[in-house]
Amino acid sequence: PKEIFLKDYKSPDYYFDTVDLKFSLGEEKTIVASKITVFPRVEGSSSPLDLNGVDLKLILIKVNGKELKEGDYYLDSRHLTLPSPPSGKFTLEIVNEIQPQKNTSLEGLYKSSGNFCTQCEAEGFRKITFYQDRPDIMAKYTCHIEADKSLYPVLLSNGNLIEQGDLEGGKHYAVWEDPFKKPCYLFALVAGQLESRDDIFVTRSGRQVSLRIWTLAQDVPKTAHAMYSLKAAMKWDEDVFGLEYDLDLFNIVAVPDFNMGAMENKSLNIFNSRLVLASPETASDADYAAILGVIGHEYFHNWTGNRVTCRDWFQLSLKEGLTVFRDQEFSSDMGSRTVKRIADVSRLRNYQFPQDAGPMAHPVRPHSYIKMDNFYTVTVYQKGAEVVRMYKTLLGTQGFRKGMNLYFKRHDRQAVTCEDFFAAMRDANDAEFANFLHWYSQAGTPVVKVTSSYNANAHTFSLKFSQEVPPTPGQPVKEPMFIPVAVGLLDSSGKDMHLSSVYHYGTLQSFVSNSQPVLSTVLRLTKKEEEFVFCDIFERPIPSLLRGYSAPIRLESDLSDSDLFFLLAHDSDEFNRWEAGQLLARKLMLSLVADFQQNKPLALNPKFVQGLRSILSDRSLDKEFIAKAITLPAEGEIMDMMEVADPDAVHAVRTFIRKELASQLKSEFLSTVQNNRSSKEYVFDHLNMARRALKNVALAYLASLEDPEITELALHEYNTATNMTDQFAALAAIAQKPGKTRDDVLADFCSKWQHDYLVVNKWFALQAMSDIPGNVENVHNLLNHPAFDLRNPNKVYSLIGGFCGSPVNFHAKDGSGYKFLGEIVLQLDKLNPRVASRMVSAFSRWRRFDESRQKLAKAQLEMIMSANGLSENVFEIASKSLA
Ligand code: DPP
Ligand code: ZN
């Protein structure tokens, strides 16, 4: 396999102007004919034209209407090359054959539930026809589709429908034209038996846009929330960024078999049905929230991704980091900003931090890849979004908006780079961004240490920072980063002090403001070590650091436990109240882990219990915030902080604390459950979701107790639930403990929902993630369950992915979890390399564990590496993990 490097980027020698595609869809074979107008980048040049093509059968090739003979071109398993095309503009016509019905990779053109659909990002278009499959080739497309009318009554592609009609032999056709030029990764085609929910959105300039959400007929009733989400997203992008939709039609199609969450193809988004279909009975609050976020995400790509796209795949974060940031902001505005921030930061810590500290660590803009598919990562997406968020933190809402406006003004309809985005932000604001670009090129989570001191005579308060970016593969030494640290200072009553000025290396920054007092400021760290001194501070403050999590770093401060309890109780920055609780919980868990490893008895600090009790009973707090604040850091997060990760110890400690809290706060938890039961009618709004979230966290705590009364309660909740959120939470609570009740309720749930594959996936995931000892065998058996299918990514992510997320069973000491995954990866790789490589990633942090686990995991990786015909996808992850 060949590694591709950012530094080797070259502009293409040829551009494409127009692309006419014609598809004859069939059961045995599909014929694709393309007619492309080609022109050289440099007039008169005649370098070879190299087209990508994989799994294609070439039938015909013509240049300027003249058929080429063998010898006029070269063909291998990945390329079609014209060694000496005509100089100047010419037309290229190609006819090839494909077999979508056999395509299990779910890239290119394939079938899902009998319907045809496509997935081209990143490099799937080359499985449809021969093409320069790279995002800087932007062309105008028309797409002519022909198919059997009764089997495929609906024919869709990008843009506007300009013609349709019947043909002989029971066939029909449709012609679509997309007026916007686009890279081929945004091409889409759908053909099948689908029904739509239709609606209309009127843009702020008065344009009527038809909205259609397509699904299998029986699922149309479940698209109401998706439609609501789409309209909300369209309105939000107008209000917040002044961005309007640019065509008269917007289609979304839901398909059951899909590698990713969704895809932003121009005006024809294709979605994993998990992220479209919802009803109160079948989808949880988390599903509803995910649908809102992802419908928003894909819609927002219309500007950040489609109108302005990436020059090359190394720039992926240009569109993904920015669009994740936009969907995060959208969801914040539609719900609770603090709660959304907490969820996003938890995700970063639980998934991105481990990646950034492991063998697959890469910068937000990677320097190289073997298979681009492997770089659709939490680093590119979530850390990328944090990088965009930092611009906003530094520039303010208006400054950020100015930067966005300039970005579109300069780059509309272009394929650009991360530097272009940086330059737009900088130039629109005349900003000084120092070494900010390191965020794109240096991997690893920066560690920032801060110590504070108060000088009572001088009335100054000093914060001394030092920063270090850990070494990562290929990057042993790092430069200091530009880190915005938002800070406020609390007085002894817990109120924010008014900040007057801060000294930094001879510069005094004054906050004299004639309007509002300044209660928070953003310090700009740019050096390895530096000091900031606040003036006119008349008592020792408690600093609230990194407010709102203003940079994606690990912050180590000298705050004492009592400082943290104080912040937990008083900080005006709600995110930091939660953070203080988490810091206390992490410290507590790490110290108990040490006790556990030394066979000392475990005991819970009463102050911690008291802290949680007061949060739990604070009626001024948002209920979903309370739910988050009383949730302990995940096991992975604690393992990530240990020298040698010890899944058994971490699990034992977390279980101990949960149980101890449940027993000491039992009456509070019981009344929380009783007081927050759902109303009969399901309402998707923050208030109602918050009630359910809090009630279900309380129920989960209670269910950790061995207590028949609680089992009764959980059964009652299960039987009386009127929505999936409550029903599933009760099921999960009951499923914590092995035994007959668990078995009965799991069986009941399965028989109740066997007709609904999305609900059945939840049932798979719940069992897969279970910490019940020896669960690997159960998961093994579930592979043979009639509802399971290794070819469907959602099922794999639920069952196999769920299992790998269970620290105790995946990392079972006897290696049974590793062995299970090793076998599955090889089976999966034959069907769908992209899904297989996601699964094999679970091995990548094997060096974090003890020697015996290391040996067992390494053996599996070596076994995988020695397999014949391994895909590039799995090869890249497995070989980098072993390196
Ligand atoms: N469809 C994926 C996303 O939107 C890749 N573009 O993130
Ligand atoms: Zn995206």
C-alpha cells in the first residue's frame, strides 16, 4: 500500500468543465456512460491524463468522438491512462459496466433494501466510472437515469429535474441537472420504491424551496422530526450566518445500509435511516437530538463543504471541523448551551484524547494517509470543531461572523485549504494570530500547567502557565501553541470579581469599560512558560480557568479540593461548575483505583457525597445539567489518565462509587424518579428531555443496588413507559444485574420490537456493552441471531462496536474479547473494509495495558496483518498500531 503526502500535492493537469452521466440500472449489470469536456490547466500542454477507476469493466472509450483502441490507453486495476490526449479542449466519452447488487463495500453505487443508492465521499466515485476522483476537480453535472418503472418508480440525482418520461419495456427515465459545479464526491443517485414527506420552506429572500424526505413507505410517519429539524436548520443558518439555500428543491433519502451517519451530496442528502426515522415509541431523546444535529450538519455543508469545498482530502477538517462547530452551535441554540457543551467536551475527552495519545494520532490536518477513509476521525471532526471554536472565542461573535463573510466572499465555488480559512478570519478582523496555525499541523493534546499566587500587599493575583505538547508518531518535538484560556475570578461570596487590568510581559491590558463590568477575560498563551498578573484584586480569589472549555487541552491546576467544591457550588460559568465536579470525581476515582490495586478497602469521601447531594437538590439548576453533574467520568476517561490502564480496577471503583452513592442518596434518587415521570404525550423540548434525563440517571443509580424494591420500581417504569427513552432506560437499569428478571425483560423487549430493526439495534448494543462477566459468549451467540447481519454497518456498530466499548469484557484477561474481535475483523474486511477498519481501531491502544494483555492483543493484530488480501483500510490501522 502506498502512503500519500500532503507535501506532494500538485494541481491537476486537466480540469473538467461539464459531465454528462447516463445510467442504465439493471438487476445483473448497470451500464454507466459518461461524456466529459476536458481542458488542460496550461494551454497547449499534453501531459498524460490519469483517471481513477476501481472494479469497473471498460466497454468503450472515445476522444473527440473517435473510439480508442488498445494501445491508445493503459488500463490497470486502479487507473485508466491516456498517454497523449489532444492538446486543448476535448471531449472524453467512456462506457463501463458495474454490478451494484454485488457491492458490499457500500461505496460507489450499491443496493440497500432493494433500492439503488450511492456513497462517493471520499473516493467512491471511482467505483462508478473512470474519473479524476479528487475534490479540486469541480464540474457541472447532468445525470440521466433509466430503470424499470415498477421496481424503481423514483429516480433522483442532484439539482433540478429537467425531464422525465416512459420508455419501452416497462422502463422510464429522468434527467437531472445541477447548476452548481461540484467535486464528484458530492454526486448522488437514488432509484427505488420510496415515498416522501413533502413540505415547503420560504427563504428570507422569498424563494420557495420544496423539501422532500424519502423513505420506505411504512416509515414516512417517522419523518416528522427530521422535517422539523431541516426547517429549523434552514432558518438558523439564515439568522446566524446569513446563509440561504440556493436551489428550489432539497431531498433527503433514508437508507438502512450506510457506512457513515449521513452524506451532504448537493441537494440530495443521503442518510443512514437511524438519523432520520423517529417516533416517540421507537426513538430515544438521544436519537431525536442526534437527528436534529445531523440533519443540521448535512444541511450546513451546503455552504461549508459544497459551495466552498476542500482542495484535497488533507483539508477535510476545513469542511468537517467547521460544520461540526456549526451543528454544535445550532443544537445549543435549540436546547441548552451548557448541556450541549458538556456533551461535546465529554466526547472529545473520551474518544479524541485517546486517539491523540495513541499510534493513530494525527494533526487536525493530517500529513499523510494510506486510505483517506481512515481519517474521518474524532480528531478531524471534534478537535477540528474546537479549533474553529477558538477563532470565535478570540474574535467574538461578530468578529467570527465577519471572518465567515470574508471566507465566502473570497472562496465561493472554489476548492480551498485550511490556510484560506485562517486568512479570512485574520484579515476580516486585522487579527494577530501568532502561531495559531500549529493547531492544524501538530498532533497531540497540549498539557497546560497553571499555578496561582495572591499578593495581599500588592493586590495582585498571578497565574503562571507552562505548556507542553506530547510527542506523537512522526512528531517527536513540538512548538508551543497559541492557547486561549478564558478566566474569571471568584470572590469569597462566590461572585465574579470585576477585572480591571492584567499585566503580561510589560504590557498592561486594561478592561476599563464605560458600559458593563468585565467579569471574564481570555488570556492568550503563546509561549512555553508565561505569567499573567491581575491587578486591583482585593482578596484572594478562586480562579475559574478555561471557562467553557476554551481550548482542547489537558489543564492541570493547583486548585485544592475545597477550591473545586467552591467552584462546583458557585461558578457563574455553568460548564466550569460541571468541570469542577468532574475534576473531583476523577481525583477520587484515581485514588480509589490505587487503593484497589493495593487491596485496600474502598471508602467514599463524605464531602463528595455531600457535594452531589446539594447539586441533586438544587432547584435552581437545569435538570439535564444536574443529570450530567451527577454522572461520573467514563471508565475510558480514567484509564486514559493512568500510567498502565487497568480496566478491572477502574470498573470495580466506578461500580463501587455508583453503588455507594445509590445507597447514601437513595431517598433523593427515589423522589427524583417519582417527581420527574414523563407526561403521557411525548414532547421533544429541553424541559421535558431534561426531566427524563434526570429521572433515568437516578433510576440507573438505584438499579446498582441489590434491592428487590428497586427491581419492582424498574419493572414498573418499564411497563408503564410511554416512550422509548423511558422504556429503554428502564430496560438498561434492569439489565445491570444478571438473572431471570434481566433475561425475561430482554426477551420481552425483543419480541415487542422485532419488526423494527432500529430498535433491535439498541437491544444488541445494550447487551454488547454489558459488564456482566463472560459476556463475550453472549455476544458471540448474538452473531447468529436472525436479526443480525454482518453486512449492515449499523448492526456491526451496535453489536461489535458496542462490545469493544465495554472495558471489562473486551479487555478480558483471558484474551477472549480480543480473539473475538480479531476473527470478526477478518470476516468483515472481506465484505466492507471501511467498517472493518473502524472495528480494528479498538486494538490501537493495546500498549496502554499490562504485559499479558499487550501480548494477547498484539497476537491478534499480527494475525490480522498476516491475512491474505487484507484491505488498505485495515492494513493502515493494524500496521500503524503495531509500529
Ligand atoms: N457525510 C459525512 C459528514 O457529513 C462526510 N462528509 O460528516
Ligand atoms: Zn460532515
